Amino acid sequence: MSEFKSDADRAVQDIERHVAGMDDEGLPTSALSSVHQQIELDEGMISGWHTDEKSTACRLIYYERETLQMVEEFIEPSAFRGRITSMWNDN
């Protein structure tokens, strides 16, 4: 178990170091790509949800789309406009 914790701690440090090294355009690009990927995954998996849980899945996807819209609304009036695209989806 201590080996697992050590590996987990190292992974967190690696992620923190990677994010800290991103340039200003890298962070919103990463955010857009991540949200696009999650929406696509969840939409593809919705058929596998139990019938009584599909409304929860739909709310989750709706929330993810709101998150995507918030990120895009942040980018649109900023200095990033026209310079940021999702690596997942070329929007």
C-alpha cells in the first residue's frame, strides 16, 4: 500500500510540474480538450446507463456542456481569441 501511495504522490507531482510549465495558451487549450473529450465519452456511454440513471447521465452531460460554454466565453473576449482551439475537437 505504501508503494501505491508513493506512486500516487509522484503522479500528482508530475501533473503539478506539467501544469506549472504550461504556457498561457496551454491551460485553456487543455481545458477545452478535456471537456470535449469527456462530453464525447459520456455521450457514447449513455446507452450503457440503466434506464433509471439516464436522467443523471443527461444532467452530467448538460453540466459538461455548460462548463465548455464557460471556458469558451472566457476565451472569446480575451487575448486568446483566435489562438486557442481544442486538441480534441477543432472548434
